[in-house]
Amino acid sequence: MDLAERLNDPALFKTQSYVGGAWIGGDTSFAVDNPANRQKLAEVADVGEAGAKAAVAAASDGFKVWRKTSPFERSRILLKWLDLIQDNTDDLATLITAEMGKPWREAKGEIAYGAAFIEWSAHEAARVHGETLPVPAPGARGWTIRQPVGVVSCITPWNFPAAMITRKAAPALAAGCSLVIKPAPETPLTALTLAELADRAGFPRGVFNLICGDASKLGPIMTGSPEVRMIGFTGSTEVGKLLMRQAADGIKRVALELGGNAPFIVMDDADLDAAAAGVVQAKFRSGGQTCVSPNRIIVQDDVADDFVERLQARISEVKAGDGFAPDSDIGPLIHDEAVERVDALVKQAVSGGARVVVGGQPLADELGGSFYAPTLIEGSGFDSEIARSEIFGPVASVYRAGDEKHILDLANDTPYGLAAYLYTRDIGRVHRMSEGLDYGMIGVNAPMVGSASTPFGGMKESGIGREGGKWGVEEFTELKYVLLSGVNS
Ligand code: SIN
């Protein structure tokens, strides 16, 4: 069957929320649209405050059961969820493409990426353990234990409708926490299908809850309820700060993966072809709508002309189109306001003296959805708006700079510190510059930094905490110290 036609099958996705092992509706609903053609895909129930309260209560009951479930059993259920997700990859990818826009083959890649976090976490569940410690008192013994934090609220974004859920949910579940998840209103359908598959996997009732609705109603309950002990969020720095303020009242734990302003540094000894290919891969993933997307491509002066030419050739080949068309390299942006924002940044850059090398305009009229042309500009100042704010669209902006020190100063001159990229073949530079870059992740001659086994997260205003690897699971545990005296009486 044609992939897009599959969307007409009402059995493909749910439109109600999943709370305490049951599907619940609400008094109101909201529309989910396809950004590639602005057609309505579904009307999803908004569960409101009552639904959010029910979800927190269910998670609180679920936690009592799950924290006592053996880590091997937790692992078994997580692996069942993994199997079900892998078996349903095509349908999940279809939902991602329909509600978010990224090309279908890239959406399949996202399912594989997201599934890897479940696999890793399932195996990690049985490796959460404490240590015995030397203690000063004679006849005493000391040890640590790691226990689950408790009920965790996860608020997830639309740019990775599946992977940003699994990257939080799987380690939290592995650690023994229960969940209340709220997906972005733009992409609830993929999330609801993940909940359906979690139900089939057999998590005990109340362990996995997923609710949809207006953030202004659901958010305060998800962050303010005393039963909730931790908030995991991926999204903008602005919303991250708000959640951190809300969490402060109850001294709740936060794990925040926020905005970025990634420098992509090309040194004069770099393999320029590999660097140009790297920019295209990192920049146009998810249509430029990732928090690790190269925002400032900083090239050493003496290779800049050559590099811009090579990049121009590659970006001219990137094709925007409906994600269900097999030859589309990038899909639409998430909505028309995103197109307007990106276009305003480009126009402002041009009026400040930048040159458009490729693209530079919306493609809504030609393609009939929220499309923006794959774009290359150069010549903006480091103080321009496009250099200082997160572009979140398919626009590559090249800057020229001098020596290593100059480049490091410019790269670090931002409140953000998520990902940076460095292309060089000089091993001394690799060490000096990766140590000098104030970023949580650095890709050296590597355009993709995230994976299930490695720590994903940022410094400064890009966030707190790490997702992935053993760190991702530890994030959802409390470290408890026990001292026993009188052993050698
Ligand atoms: C994000 O943009 O939030 C995540 C990107 C990634 O996992 O690579």
C-alpha cells in the first residue's frame, strides 16, 4: 500500500491518552496537521488538568510496583517493547513523516536510533549497583545503593517524535522509575503508538503513562505535583528555564537538553571534501531542526573560498520535497511560522551584508507546504542575529576567521554549549581545540555525535544532565549511603 494512504487506516494510531493502563479522552481536542500539505491528519483528545492528575496518580501507584520489580524482569519487558517497535518500524516512520515532515527513510533511521536507547537501557538495568566504602569508624561498614528517583515527568519535542521519548523513557524505566510523558502537540501520533506498544509489551499498570493536551494546563501538574520527583525535558532554553523555576519549589531533579549554537570549525589542514559532506549531513538532518545542527560554520581564511565552492556544489544538490517522495532529501519545516522565522533571519543577514550563495527563499508556493529552500549564505558578522540565535532550519551560514585562538574565542562566544564540530588532520589541534571548546559534545571529523552508548548533553545554557550510556540511566537514580556500626563488637 502507498505509505501516505496507510494514514487513512483508523487502526494505525490512537487519539486518546494512555493513563493507568487504559485509554482516556478529554472534553476538548486539538488538530494534528501534515506540514508538507497542511492537511489535517487527526483530532487528538486534550485530557486537561483532570487527565494530568490521573496520570500522576497512576504513575505514583505504578512506581510502588515497578521499583520492586527485579531489574531482570524490567529488562525483559523493555526488550519486548524494543521488539514491538522494531516490528512496527514502517508504521512508526510513516507517522513521523506525516506529522513532522522528515523524509521516510530518515524517519526509519530515527526509529533505529530511538530503539538503540531501549536496547542499551534494557541491558543496563541489571548493572545499576552500589559500592562498598572504607569508613573511618572502627567496627563500621559503609556502602552505597542506587535507587530509582521516583515518578518522572518527560516533556518531549516534535523534531524527533520517537527518539526523544525512548532516550528518556528507556533509561528511566530501566532504573525503576515510572513515567508521565507529554509529547509535543505537533507530533502526538507517533508517541501514542509508542504507548500502545508499551501496553502490549506488558509494563505493569501505571508504570508508563502518556498524555496529550495544552501545556499550560498539563505542565504545572506534571512539574508541581509532590509525587513527581524529576523532570526530563528536551526543547528550547526558554522553556527549560521555566521548568527549572517550577522544579525549584519542590527541589526536584531536572535533566534538560536545551538549545544550541553549534560551531562547525574547518581548519586549513582539514579534508575539505569530508568537511563539506559533514556540514550537509549535520545541517540538513531533520531539515536543520536539531539542537546539534551546525549554526556557525567557521572556516580558516586561507581555505574559505575553496570550501564555500565545495559546499555550494553539495547544497545545490539537496532536494526539498514531501517526505513520502523517495527523492526528497529534506522535508518541510514544522509549520509556517518556522518558515517565516527562518526567512526573516536570512533577510536580516542579507541586509547586514551577507551574500546568498544557494537558496534563500521559502518554497511554499512551489511545494504547497511549510518548505524552505536548502540555503547557503556567507559574510554575516559574528554579532548578527543569524550567528547569535539558533536557526532551526535548512540554512548553512559560513564565517571566516584567523588562527586557532581567534576561532576558539569566536566559537565559545555564546551562552550555549551543546555540540561543536572540528575538522582537522592535526592531532595536536584535536587535543588543544577539543579541550578549549566549551561544549558537552565534540565531533572531530565526525558530523553525528549522538548514540545510545555515549553521553548526550550540554554545558552552559544548553542544559543539565546526560542522556545515553551508563550516564543516562544513572541520571534517574538516587545515590544512598548506608553506614552500619558495631560490626566488630
Ligand atoms: C535534538 O535535536 O534534540 C537531538 C538531536 C540528536 O539526538 O542527535
